[in-house]
Amino acid sequence: MPDITSELAGDGVVLLRLNRPDALNALSLSLRQLLAHHINELSMDDTTRCIVITGNDKAFAAGADIGELSRRTVLDVDFERSRVAWLALESCPKPIIAAVNGFALGGGCELALHCDIIVAGESATIGQPEVRLGIMPGAGGTQRFVRAAGKVATMRWLLTGDRMSASEALGLGLVSEVVADQDVVARALALAEKIASLAPLAVRAIKETVLLGPDAPLPVAMALERKTFQLLFASEDRSEATQAFIERRQPQFRGK
């Protein structure tokens, strides 16, 4: 079977499932490249409005492929190939939801942190244990973790390499919500379907503005918000939504 399965899981919702059960979905380079291929295709697909990424009951992704890492040298071309694969997630304009059960460690944690919403099962185990291998997070773990949890919490977890529970991750702001293990995918899909039913241009604008804003000075970020807010008034979806509200009916969004 392929390392990733893809299925239409609702109107405008695609579910991507990592499928390396024998390796706890360890993120080999080939798996990351395959995921990047799917994400790039879905980014360009007008019928796709929200993406859900999940693994299986035992692991979302238990980390990088340690065997591969053990063979790398400092100038290995695979470092650049890996960076390009992660870029697909960073640049995806569609909302991505991580549905996390089991282990989300190292690269698996970083994969979840690349997503816009994280739904975790109550038994999920999350962490960045790279320091225990004599290395450090290399796919955004230091930067996305600190933006979500702050410096002192980030230092506590990254410098020790300790694993945390889903409830601890929720308290740090690393996950969006925690649900029963058996409900993780269903809850993620329900959120995805709700998002997919809303105005695509507005959804895309919100994602872009939220992601760009924190790295800009507040006056610049506010200017970006105001300009983007104003531009949405030119969309057909805005006109349709206001008219539907007046007529007390559900709007029919077309992404125009």
C-alpha cells in the first residue's frame, strides 16, 4: 500500500493518512516528499477547501527516520530536499488540520505544528526529543513551539527532550483541543467540514493574515489586516453572504 492514502472525506474536505504502521509513521524523506506532492496538488485544486492529516491509533508520526539521519553528513543534499518538502506545508493556502493520536514526536510534532488546527486524542504523546540524539529540532520545532508556548515553556521541553501529555500540550497552547481517542478523526473532519462550508476567499485571507502578522510590527500587521479586510468587499461571496443574511437563508459560497 502507498505510504499515504488520500480520500474525499466530505464536501471540499480531503483526508490524508500517513501509512507506515511498521515504523510508527516515521517521516522518511520519501514520505515527506509524498506528503508534499499531495499538499501541492490540493493547494491548486479549487474543489479542496480544507485538508486533514492523520496517522493511526498508535502514532500520528513518531519522528524522523533515525536510520536515514544516522547516515547523513553535514553537506548531504537530503537536507535541502527535506527543506523543500516541508515548504509545501508552509506555503499551503488551504487550512490544514492535524488529527493526532498516539505519538507525535520530533518531526511528527513539527508536522503537527505546521498545521493550522491540532485536534489531539487524550492519550496522545507529544514532544521534541532530538536533544537526546545529540541534535536539535530542524523543521521548525524551535520556532513554532516558542511562538505557541513562549520561551520558558519551550526551553523546559526542548532542553530536556521530555514527552508531554495531550492535556499538558493543551495547557501550553500547542494543540487546539483534546478529545477522546476514538473521536479524533471525526472531530477533525467536523471542523474541516465547517470551515469548507464558509467563504473560501475569507478563509484564505484569515489564514494568511494570522500567519504573517506576528512577524511584523503591530502597525504593519494592522495595515495588512485592514487592507485584506477591505479587499474582501470586492468578492461575490461577501455580497452573497450579506444578501443571504437579509433573506434569512444559507449562503452559497463560490470562492469568487
